[in-house]
Amino acid sequence: IYWYYIRWFLRKRMIVKFYENSGLDATDVVFVLQDDGLHYDDTLIDWEHIQKVIKFDDGVLLQTLNHTLFFEKGAFKSYEEMQRFLSIMKQHNKLQG
């Protein structure tokens, strides 16, 4: 049970706490989803590196080979934009649950 359910909840809490304590929570980062993957700054996270995406009530967790990213609902311009993001992740077989 831990492996499938509890670890994601604990991981999300750990990540949120880390960012709150680091001062990075006030930093703006723009992510752009394109045909080849997820872009931010000069970095590309291609589809092969995205391991899974999990939707929570308060946002979306994205697990890559090297990082775990959490996007709060407020990171999306609208509910529809978040749903489009999740739909694209589902098309690439990345959405869990």
C-alpha cells in the first residue's frame, strides 16, 4: 500500500515544505508544453524522461527521471488549461489514476 499510495502523498508534502523553506516559492518559472515535451528556461523535459503525472485536489505532481515537480492549481491560467495539460499527459500515457 505504501508504494502505490502513501509515498506520493509524503513526497508531495516533502517537496512543498522544501520549496516553502527555500524561498523559491516566490520565483516565477514559465513552463511550455510542446510536441517534444515540457520546456522551461533553456531546458527540455522530453516525453521519455517524464515518468508519471498524478492529479491531486490542489494540483499536479510530475515525476521525471531526475526531478519531482508540483504545479499548484493556481499555476494554470484556468481550470480548462489544467484539464488540457492532463489530457495531453494522458495521451502520452503519463497520467496515473
